[in-house]
Amino acid sequence: MVVNARWFVSAFVGALCLGGLAACSSANMPPPEPYGIQHVVEKANGSRPKWIDNPGEYQKSHADKRFFVGLVNGDPDMESGRTDAEASASSELAKSIENTVHDLYVKGRTTNQSGGDSDLERAIQSGTLQEARAVATGLSPQVFWWEKYWVQSSPGAPVRYYYNVWVLSSMSKAHFEQTIYQTLNGLQNAVAAPQAKKVVKEMKKLYLKQTGP
């Protein structure tokens, strides 16, 4: 009787599952938790490239070029993600130009003993930003890498799919140096104060000395 009772219970549970197969299957599936977390379902071919997390190391083995990594997170469309990633790389180029010119400004200001003239500094920074945006062109996308993921923001919310897209864009070292010099030339025309023009002139000298043979 004990054996028969056990068989009856097993058969009864089996019948319930057959009658409600979807419910039994869903009961065995883990819920999409935690909510708001990215669940990657697809990636570009190959493992995550090293240049994404460590572009400096990649740069060391390609001294004849300058590299800039662009990134867009959470784009619902792959193609628009690629376009936005390229724009992000161009922004990184503009930031690099700004940082380089700012370093030259600090050295040029010290050489000219102009002190901490706030008006002069604002003029240099404003002019640099304008010029950097104007000449930050010439980047060439080398390779894209992407991952597709889904996310559910809260219980009962729809599951949505998005892309994270990275691009590695490059510019020749010679072109980059020319871009910096063009920025300095434009900056010299953009500032009006005589002292600012003297500092920019000194910045150009320092840059030529820095990049010369």
C-alpha cells in the first residue's frame, strides 16, 4: 500500500504538470533579477578588446598614431550607436587638444611672468575650446565592438533591449601635431589682449620645441 500511495502521488503531480506545463516550466526558470541590471545576450565576435579598458597600452605599440576611444551606452539601435560612438571619439580628441593647450598655457604664462591673470586665462580657455571644436576632424574609425543586452526596470515592466557600442578611432601623429598647431594659430587670432597674444606666441615656441627633432 505504501508503494501504491507513492506512485499515486507521483502520478498526480505529473498530471498537474502536464495540465499546466507553462506554469511548471516558468516555476523552474529564475526570475530576471536583480531589476535594472544589464543582462548581456549577444556580443561582437571575439573577446572584449584590450583597447576598451586600457587604450594607453594599445597606444604604446602604435607610436605613429594617436588613438581615441568613443563609447555610447544604452542605444536601442546598432547603427545610431555606431554614429554616436564616433561622435564620442571626436569629443575625446577635442579634450586632448584642450588639455595639451592648457599645459602649454601654464608653461607659457610662467615664462612670460604674467602671473595668475584671470581675464587672460579665461580668454585662453575660451579660445582654445572654440578652436579645438573647429579643428577636431580627421579621425578615422578603426574597429567597432558592441554588446547587446536586455534590462527590466521593475517587476512587471517590459523587457527592453539595448546596445553598448565602442569604437577605436585613430589619427596620424603628424596630423595630431598639425591640429594642435592650427589650434594655437587660431587662438592667437581669437584673443585680443596684447598680453594674451604674447603668451600664445610663447606657447607656439614651446610646442615647436617639444615636437621638433
